[in-house]
Amino acid sequence: MRETQEKPYFVGIAQAAKVLGMSYSAVWDSLRRGDFPVQSVQIGTKWRISRAGLEALAGEERE
């Protein structure tokens, strides 16, 4: 059986910051203020950000 590597639906702050070319703290501050332009959710103390939303915002083509 061949294992496929699928992209996760959500990413953390560090990966979102890298995709957008921003600092970790800038993304975190925006999430805390509630003005981050991509769908996100806080689960406990962790933030998860929509990969599809990031790619659309960054102008990347989606598969």
C-alpha cells in the first residue's frame, strides 16, 4: 500500500509567519487582537491557522 503525504488543513503560528514573510510575534499579536485575515482557531493555548486561507492570501496555487 502506497502512503501519500497530504498537507495538513491547519498550521501553527511559526509556519504561517514563514508563508506570509512575517515575524512570529506579528502573527501572534494579530491573532490575539482578532484581526488576522485568515480563518483560525485557538485550541487551549495553541493557535491553528487554515492552510488554504494562507495559500489564498499569499497568492499560492492550491492543489
